[in-house]
Amino acid sequence: MKVELHSHTHYSHQTKVFYDGVNSPEEMVKAAAKKLDAIVISDHDTLKGYQEAKKYGKKYGIDVICGEEVTSKDGHILAIGVNEVIPPKLSVGETVDKIHEQGGIAIAAHPFDIKRVGLREKAAKCDAIEVFNAQNLDRISNLKARNFAKKHKMAVTAGSDAHSIRMLGHGFIEVSAHDADSIMKSIKKGHAVLHTRYMPLNIIMDMAIKRLQLSYDHVVNYSDTNYSLPKRFVAKKMLTLVNRYPGRINPLFRAMTYMSLGGVITYSAYREIANTLDRIFPDL
């Protein structure tokens, strides 16, 4: 079975941008069915996306598995195979225990990502570790996760971290299984074969633009409340451009995307070098 372990619907929300995922549960299931055998709906801190998506599995001929990306106190954890919401803001140990109580497995999501929302070294407390996240375009984040998993002899997984239908299938696993339970057993035993392909920048850019369009009112309110006057001015100008000129704004967003990627890679490399020097010369 080819399985997408990490996907989001429009039920996933963020503080700054209300719609973290941009497609409906049905749209995600329908798109996944064209290339995969199973999809885990893993919205942030909610099961609403899965509860709506599950009724479309039979319609489109794909297994829909319940999941949640839990915002623990220590970082993000994929809860696979749960049936009730795992509350956020618990420690990694408490979160993993609650996942196990429901018969699920805990996967450390993007543990060394540049945004620092992963578990980092505390990923060792999970059942498996996501060593490939298709959105970790700096590459170093995934490399660190893979090295960490090897050092701690952990089971490994891959995920697209799909926030739109075009993002599906860039990172997934293949296992010899027939249902959610056998998929989880295969993962824990280390039998998952990883299929990995980094996300093209144009797909990320299109998702980002769509997310801003859907979240327009929320982003305006957030910027009015939290941003300084200059930053608020720039944010509103960008939002206006996105809404009024959705096609013509693409070259600007493409340039910004490449600049951001360059900054991410540079910062990630700098941080890795600095950490290495700290280990070699702790007294400096």
C-alpha cells in the first residue's frame, strides 16, 4: 500500500493565517485516490477533517485513516490511528502516552525543521521519526532527522506535509499492509519503504497565495492587532495585490519565494556550523 501520512484540509488553522490547508476533505481524498492507496488526514489539533473525509473513502476507492498533528509543548507530533482528539500543549511524554492509550502510534513530524516547531532530540520518545518532509527544502533538516533516526535506531517515515491537493504524493511510504492497524505495525517494525520527492517551489507558492486569499479578513485583523505601522502597511498592500491581481502577482511571489529559500538554506547551514563549533569548542 502507498500511504500519505501527513496531510491537511481546510480544518487546519494557524495563528497568523487562518486557513493552513486550502482544500476540503473531499478534495484531498479524491486527489489522493489518483496516486495512493491510503491517506492519513492529520489536521492541526482537530479530527474534524478526518470525520468529514472518511465518508468519501469508499466513494473514491481509498482508505482514509484518522490522524492529528498534535501541537505538544515540545513540538509537533503526528498521531496516527487515534479516534479522539489529543489535546495540545502537553509534554511529548504525555502526548505519546495518550496516543498509545488509543491504540495509535506517534511520529515525530519534521523534528529538525527550520521553523523550530519540531521535537528535535525529544523525537526519540516517539515510535517513529519523519526523516523526509517534502517541504523541508533546505535539505539539512531532513538529513539531521535521518542521522538522528540512524543513531537511535528508530523507525522512519516520509510525508508530503500536504496543505493542498497538488502537494499530495511528494513524500509517502509503501508498506505490505491492508488496513490502518497493519500499516502502523509495519511502520513500527521499520518495514516502510520511503518515496521522496521535494516539493516544487511553484506548488508551494500557489498554496501560499491561495491561503492568503482564503484568510484575508483574518490576516487583516491579525496585522491590525499585532503589527507595527510600517509592517501593517506592507502586509495590507500585499494582501490587496493578492486579491486584486491573482495572476499578475505571481512573478513577485516567485521572486520572494526564491529569496526566502535562499535565506532558509543559508541560515540552516550557518546554524549547523555554529552548533558543530559549539560541540568542538565548548569553552569559546
